[in-house]
Amino acid sequence: MRKVILFIAMSLDGYIADFYCSKAKLIIEIDGSQHFDDENIESDAQRTGQFELRDLKVIRFTNIDINTNFKGV
């Protein structure tokens, strides 16, 4: 069995990633309703771009996804 190290609320380049796994080069973001207004959509796009410049994959789920399909997420 492989050991995977997962950090929660990791700070990268001045941004906070909800979940970050360095070995997998993966960031998982959980977005609440505040992420769906125009200003935060732009801010999230900039943050995702910064993470992608570090060759990190960003996956986003909404709170609704988590609450209604936890196993599927």
C-alpha cells in the first residue's frame, strides 16, 4: 500500500488550498455559494492559474456535491 501525504488548508503562493497532495500534484477545492458571484469566479480562476503554473492539477467540488453525493465525490 502506498503512503499518500495530504495536507489540509495548505498555503501555496499566498493562496490557501483546501486539500493538497504533493505526491499526486493535486489540489482539491470545496466551493461554497460565495464562489459563484462574478468577483469570486475571477479570483478562483486566478488562483487556479497560479496553482497550474506549479504543474498542479486542481479539482473543484461544490458544497452541494459534497452534501448530496459524498461517495461519488
